[in-house]
Amino acid sequence: QVQLVESGGGLVQPGGSLRLSCAASGRIFSTNVMGWYRQAPGKQRELVATITNGGITYYADSGKGRFTISRDNAKNTVDLQMNNLKPEDTAVYYCNVQFPVFSTNYWGRGTQVTVSS
């Protein structure tokens, strides 16, 4: 089993920044993809950004140029730096880890991000 714990959400004004962090524990296989997803009220969960254990990143168009994903393989953590936040970024943000070799993935409980003046 794998446990994911997110932190760093909160209320921020438009144009502000937040840094989300996620710590994974348990049986972490070395080949994995860690990422962030989000779900706004009344909408489906959507991908924000992912990063492989080799450091290859992918960003959804919504966050390109504003969000930066990073990870520490030794600590099994993944961060999401979010700059120039917009009201439409308001959502619950979920941490995810995927193990492609085993076709399994795990989710954190989520952290609320609210962008409002």
C-alpha cells in the first residue's frame, strides 16, 4: 500500500502564489510517475502536471508557464509551485502516484486551493 499526504493549500488572491507538497510513504517502486490533479466543484477531475522518476515533466495547458512540478526521489516527495494564480484555479488538488509496471495508482485525500479577492 501507498499513502500520499498533501499540504500547502489555502486561500490566495489572484496573481498570488502557492506551493503544494505531497509526501509518499509505503511500498514505493522506483519506476513511477507522480503528479497533481484537480477537481473544481461540478467538474471532473483533471490532470495538472506529472513528473516521472527520471524527471520528465508534462503540463496541462491550464498551467503551462505558471506551474512548476518537481520531485525528490530520495524523499518520495513531489511539489507543485503555482504562480500567477487565477480564480479558475480554485479546486481541490490531489496528489497521485502511478506504477506503470503494475498498472496501479494511488491518490491523496486532496488539499483545497481557493483563489479569490
